[in-house]
Amino acid sequence: MIAKEAISIDKAATALKLMGDKTRLTMLRILADHDCCVCEFVEIFDMSQPSVSQHVRKMKDIGMIKEQRRGQWIVYSLNEAFESYDMIQSVLHHLPVQEHHLEELIKKGKRISCE
Amino acid sequence: MIAKEAISIDKAATALKLMGDKTRLTMLRILADHDCCVCEFVEIFDMSQPSVSQHVRKMKDIGMIKEQRRGQWIVYSLNEAFESYDMIQSVLHHLPVQEHHLEELIKKGKRISCE
DNA sequence: TGCTTATATAATTATATGCCTATATACTAA
DNA sequence: TTAGTATATAGGCATATAATTATATAAGCA
């Protein structure tokens, strides 16, 4: 740790557990670069809307991501105020960018959020 | 990522899932500074020996930690050759040191491994 | 050899997880 | 208000997880 407070093992474990799922980890890696709404994740993961919603909810419940309603859509983004934010970022920086998912989304005309 | 290969989302998720357990995460934080054997973890976590063994086994199975027999004991340590080693290290550096567990162990005369 | 200690494995049980379908809620626009 | 789209929630089911107890394996030593 360089010039930062260590977070508790408990809080870190809670965050890491959520990150230990392939779908959520990919969502987080995408959110590191782009805000997204649920319907975009549904497209990307080819998964039912309730399944996506539940993944998103778990991350929102512990404060890992935050939501912002934009008209009909609810746009999700990483929560920089989350206590484990720095740890999450350092993990995400070890992972490959997921731009192909965004490009695919745009190609299909399904991209919603604008940043 | 600075001058390193990104690891796959899949492999990262597998590692993070194991790290998402409080007991294993604490073990890893300890192993970041000290090699340990199973019987030391049993002391530290006040948990049955088979439970400790199973946690250790899961981490060993994916290559996250490695073992080395030393007489009667099997000493475990972080595996620097593990593909997600750098990611793991950056996570562990966000966590508080666990020296108190080692000190407690020494105080009880239960410290085994010597480094 | 036989006893002790350390560790691993097997079987069981309770709980957690992740997916689905069905349904409810909330906003937009006609 | 009514229809359409986006999202959330509830309930069910199959699988995964983490703990336990009982037992097996392996090394050290008398």
C-alpha cells in the first residue's frame, strides 16, 4: 500500500466475491470505460433481463456501482466513492479491455448511454 | 496495465472467486509475508483441520499457492509463477498486514515454518 | 514394528448462488 | 388513459460451497 488506508479483509472479501463471477467481472471491466444500462448488458451477455438485473443489484447493494436514471433507462457506473474502489480498479487494470462488446452493441444499433 | 499482459477474464474470475472468501483471503494475506503449514492455519482460524485443508487445496488446485514438504509438515507459499500472481499481489497490498496472527502463533509456541 | 503427529480425502448436510419464468413497477409517448 | 419499453422483484429449481465427522495416508521417532 502506498499512501492509502488498507481496507478490511471483510469488506475486501465481499467485493472480491462479487468480482469472482465471470459475468459480473466482465460488466465491471466494461463499466471501467463506459457507463451502461441493463438492456445493453442483456444484449452483450445474451442472458435474461432478470438475470442481468440481479447481477447489477448485488453490485449496487454493496455500493460497488451506482445508478442514475436517464429517462426510460437507468444507467450504471462504477462508484468512485466505494471503499474498495482503488482495489477494484487495480484488479480491472489487469484485465483486457472489452471494447469489442461496445463495438458489437453499436453495430447492432443497441447502444443507449452516451458519455 | 503497464507493460504487462492482461490475463483473461475467465482466469481472473476463477482466482477472484477463491479470494472472495474471508478465510482464504486472510490466508493469502498471511502467505504474502510468511510461508505457513496447515496446522498453523488451524490454530489461527480456530477451524477444523479438514476445513483448512480444503481451503488450501482449492488454492493449490488452480496453482495460486504451492506446497513444499518439510519433514512432517507441508509448507504452503504463494506461487509467483501463477498467471494471476501480479493481480493477486495488487489486491493483497490493499489489505492490512496480518502480523498479529503470526505473533499470536509464536506466543502460543505453535509457529512451525522458518523462513 | 507400533505410536504419534500432520495432512488429505470421503461422505454428509445446510446454505448460497445463479439461472429461469411470471409478474409488478416506472417512465415515455400517442 | 392506454400501449410500449425498461427495469425490478418473487418464486422455483439445479448446482456450488463450506462446514462437519470419520477415515486414510504419510512422515518421524521410540
